[in-house]
Amino acid sequence: MIGILIIAHGSLGESLLDCAKHVLGKEPQQMAYLAVKNNDDLSTVLPKAKEMVAQLNTGSGVLVLSDMYGATPCNTVGKLLKPGIIEGVAGVNLPMLVRTLNYRDISLRELVEKAVSGGREGVVHFDEKNCDHYE
């Protein structure tokens, strides 16, 4: 099973994990989050992230999700990457996370594609066409 690590600002990672538990009805295995605080920088976050990745990798690799491209969480992911072993995706949201949790037994490369498509397809503009059943 592919391990999943969320590296995100503040309590976002914890909140996403709590929401995923609610949606799935169970505690996701082999998953963790790393909260990045205001005063954290790459030198303080990276060693923790490396340790967490090592714990989560049981041989199938680790997918690391970050919140915002270009910020400290994402920069940390960039330092962890090992193609085919540790992959990263920025822009984590709940649809992305739930999709990754449901497809963890495919290849890491395929899981990256599932994460990106889950995140993209989970963003929907509400209009009359897709809100009819909410009346």
C-alpha cells in the first residue's frame, strides 16, 4: 500500500484527515500529516518530513500532498522527491485526498494521476445545470 503524507500550513492537514475519516467511515492506514507553522522554515520542516516519509514507506512508495505550490510545504516536498519512490502533488483538497485513499494499491505513478484528476474534478462551479437536485 502506498503511504500518504500531507504537508500543509497550520491545521489543514489534520482537518483534511478528519474529513477523510468522516467520508470513508474509517481511519486511513499508513497516512500522516505534518503541520507547518508560521515560524517554520525548510531547515526545521525537512528533517521531520524525511522521518515521516521513511515511516510511511513500506515498499510501495509515498505520495506527499502539499497545500499551496511555492510555499514552505511545497518546497519541502520538492526536497523529498525520488521518482517512482516519493512523488508529490500540490493543491491538496478533500476530493484529491479521498481519491488517493481509494486507489492506494495501484502504482505510485498512476496514483499521482488519480490525485491530480481527483483534485481537478472536485472543483465544480455550481450553476442551474448541476444544482437542480438541491431544490
